[in-house]
Amino acid sequence: MHLTRPAVSLAAATAAAALLLAGCGGGDDGDSKSDKIEGADSSKDKSPSPKKNEGTQEKEPDFRTSDIELPDDVKLVFDWDQPSDPDKAAALDGAADYMRALLHGTVKQDPKDPVLAKHVVPLQTAQEFATTVIKMDVKDGVTATGEERYYRENVGEVVDGKLAEVAFCVDQSKIFDRKIKSGKVLHTEESASSYMRYTLVMQKSDKKGLHWKARTFEFEGKAVEQCKD
């Protein structure tokens, strides 16, 4: 069950991920509620559009580029503005790659996809959710096809130099399940369930030069008021 399924199934996957996380025993990392970043209200502060930085040779994180390869029939559209702050840009870049990695796991039919593992903090809800979703896809024998759009992003302030909340809308009206064996596309009509709001807490790697990873994942279904154009 990838992210393009109806909201009822998505809610079930979210609940399953929460149960899986609870079974891991908590520890210093805690659960998604304890990971809520104080002072990083992404719903209020949107990162400014990028400014050209002439004279610099350092490659800055850019959500528009990625080395994660997806099939030609799967298109992810990121209608986002590039933040001028390098840490916010890196957090947004990491969020984009988390979404790509999740779809990559579905395409590969592998809940333990090494590509996904590179983009999540272990034993946190972002990993548990993605793994649960991919397992459901494998069980149902489906992959994804079509176009998924991400827009109306908000990047919160960076807390303690290593955590940032990234929230965004998702339009899934043009992406569908496809049966792997038969190739049949399971088309669905556009509805309130097509519009969702995701919130990720992104965590900066301790190692310099590595990408930010998804730590926690929160899902709001039928987010028509926030996300319908």
C-alpha cells in the first residue's frame, strides 16, 4: 500500500507504524510526539525564495536534483521554493529524497530497501511508516504509476542546529496503484482523499557533508482546506 491509496488505508498504515514504534521500546529517541520541535512551527514561517550566490563553488542542497532513480512512469513534482538558508535547504532536500526513497522501496518491492535506509533515522516513525507502507504494497502486489505533486511547503526554524520541521501538501489525484503481475492500473476518481498534508521532522547528520534524514512522520488526510487549489 503506497502513499497513493485512499485515506482509510493510509490511516491504517499510520496506526500500524505507531504500534511498531511502540514495540521498539522508546529510549532516548522517544516517539513522534516527544520529537515535536519546540519553536519550529512550520505552519507560520515559510522559507524565502533563493537568492543567487555568486562567487561560490560549494554545491548547495537542491530538492530538484537527486540520485534516486524511479521508473519513467512515476513522476514526482516538487512545486517548492528553494530556501536561501543552507540548513533549511538541506532539510527540504532531505524531505524530497525521503518521498522518493519511499516510492523507490515500493517499486523495488523491498521494505528493507537500502536506498530508503539511507534517508531515515532508524527506529523512528518516518522509517516505521515507510516500511509498513512498502510491506502492504508487497502483500497486495502493487506498485505506483502516474504523477504525485508536492506543494505549499513550510520549513520551520532549525533547532539546536540539527532538527527542522518540514510540512507540505500532497496531491495524489494523478497517481495510482498498478498490479505488478497483470499491469492493470487501478484508477480512482479525484476526491477529498486525494489531498493530504505531511509533516516531517528532519535530522541533520552528525557527519559533515551527509544529507538530512527523516526522523518523524505525521499524516493528515482529506486536507482539502489547506491543500485544494
